[in-house]
Amino acid sequence: MAITKQSLPFLAILTGAFLVPVNSTMITIGLSDIMDSLQTNLANVSWIVTIYLIIMTVTQPLAGKLGDIYGNRKMFLLGLLLFFIASIVCIYAPNLLVLIFGRAIQAIGGALITPNGTAIIRFITPKEQLTKAFGLFGFSMSIGAAIGPLFGAMLISLWGWQSTFWINIPLTIVSFIIAYMFLPNIERKNQTRLDLQGSVLLSIFLTTLVLIITNEWYTNIWLWLVFVLALFLFVYREKKIEHPLIDFSLFKNANFTSANLSILLNNAIMYCTLLIMPLTLTKDASYSIGAVGVLLFVFSIAISIASWLGGNIDSKFGKCRTVRMSFICSALVLGMYLLLPTSPLFVFALLIIFVGGIGSGLGVPSMQAASLESVTKEMSGVASGIYSTFRYIGSTAASVIISLQISYATTMAILILLATMGIFISRGLSRTVN
């Protein structure tokens, strides 16, 4: 994309949103060093990752709604500011508790950045170019996730784990300046009030959901009761009030529902691949950690390329066919994944993993564009928040599948079933070709 006056707002969004996936994956490389530095154990240090996941999942719909009420530009800039402050807290954290607190604030900042950034894209991009814009957005996010571990390993080896937070300081400053200068102020025609009670109930519901999924040692009958009660009260309240946090009538739109269910299934497949491949290939195929790292890097790069490609072919094939092709590709390659534990050929594994990344990335721009095109521009923030929440629920569902400790073949069978479901769900997406 050439740097023009029209493209500068989009560049501002990309530079800010890029921080979120980089910080999501970069920190995993430093957990061992943090554990030794702060003299704690793996169960405790894992909360650095878990708290980020919980907060990001819980606050996405709320962050989108805040953008719809107070302005997406304001919330985007606030997210960058919180990210900056949180990074400083993490750098100078004297103990694990302060570090976890810093990561929680960082997650709130990230949650404000992503849905409000995508909502602004919805406002400033012509409808016929929206999928292409989200293709480039997805390319940037995937590249961030891909280089996070490599970048983190390099920084930690040179300057220690604190450097993974130091790098955020210049990045957030530059992103804030660009965003402040070039992001447009978008006037709001309809001012609504924030549903505070609904926000609390949603937070309780999603927090207990993530805890049940990711931390089995916290799961008991009381947590399940809190989860069910919060879900029931939230849905009951949202259907009664005039200005709900999540308007459930949106799900009557087949395009909106199909888009959100598609990203949930797609993320479940993608994250299962990222989680199970290191375990399987090192144990059953005798691959080195370095070789597995190369494979996963290629997988992430393929997702980035496919996101860009999907954004460009959508105008030719339409959202329904593009997403369907994505799930068909995933279903076929998941079947071929069954050959990897017994195949000694690294080149074969490299090819299969690359095709798997294409399947995981190809339909994402169409899913995201379909979700936002299904609502009015004034509801872009909350729609973006819902979409992001479905995406994170898909990621946590992957953790559940892996935690079942079932066989590799059975895991692949489950993922093929999810991809098949995605093929049928894609029928609800628009067949219109721009």
C-alpha cells in the first residue's frame, strides 16, 4: 500500500494493532527466565499468560461498546496509553504479583486497541474494499504473532526478559503519535448508555468460562454454578433493556452469526495445530525443537500470506466461497497431518504445514468483513468486540481439546469435524461478489 493521505489512518491502526499479537506470543519464550528471576514455579508464572487471555476475552465486547459510545478514536488512543503504562509496570515489577497486574493492564489496552481499530477501518474504508483492507490487517496481525517468539528469543538472549517489555516503549510512542495525528474523529448520531450491570455479568460469565477451560484445578461445581447463573442473568437482562451491551438480535442475521461461528471454528483448528505439533513431532517423529520452531514459523507466515490473498480474492469469489475454500483446505490438510508422525521427510512436513497455514488464513478477512458489514456503522465497535470474543473462545476451545490428552489421531478427527462444520456454516455467508 502506497503511503498517501488516505492510507495514513490505516497505517496508524496497523502500527497499534501490531503490538497485541507480538506481546501475546513473545512473552511465552521468557517464562522460564521470569520463573528463575522471580523465584517462582511454573504454575504461578503461567498466570502471566492466563491473565492476558482472560482479560482479552472478557473486555473485547465492552471495549467495542465503549468505542460506539465515546468514540473509537478515543478508545484506541486510550488503549495505546494503557499499553505504554503497563509495559513500564512490567519492566520494573519487583515480584510476580506486580508483573501479573501489569499484564492485566496490558491486556485491557490490547482489548481497547483491536475492536476499535477494526471499527475505524469499517468507517474509513469503502464497502467494496473492506475485505481487502481486513486482508492486510490480518497479514499484519499474523506477522506479529509469527515474529513474536523469534524476536522475543533474540531480545531475551541479549538483555533479559525485561527487554520484551522495553521494546513496547518506542513502539507505543510512535503508534500513539501516528494515531493522534491521522485517525479521524467519527461523529456519533445515537448516544447510548453503558450497561454496567450487564458488563459485570458478562465479565463473570467469560472469566469463569476461561478458568473452566484453561485451569482444570480451579474447576468445581461452584464455579460451574457461577458460570451458568451469570450466563442466564446476562442473557435475561440484555433481552430486557433498551440499550444492551450485546444486542442478541444481531444473531438473527445469518451473515453475522455465520461469520462469528466461522472464526471460532477456524481459531480452534489453528491453535490446536500450534499446540499439538511441538508435542507430537518431538516425541513421535524425533524432530528437534529447532526444526519444530521452523515449521511453526512457516505455518504463521503461510497464515499471513493467505490473509492477504483472501482479502484480494473475496471480490472475485464472494465471502461464502472464500470461507468454504478455507475450511475445505483445512479439512484436507488435517487428514494429511496424520502422516507427519511417521514421515521422516522434513520437506514433506514443511509443505503440509504451509498448506495448513493457507487453510487457516484464507477465509479470515471475509469472516471479519462479513461480521462488520452485517451491522450499521454506528454498531461497528460492539460487532468487532463480539467477533474478537468468538475468536478468543475458539482459542480457549483448542486448549480444552489438547487438555483431554486423547490420541493424536482422535484429535485430528475432531479437528476435521470442526472444519466440516465450518464448510456448512459458511453457507450462511453472503454469496454476493463485489
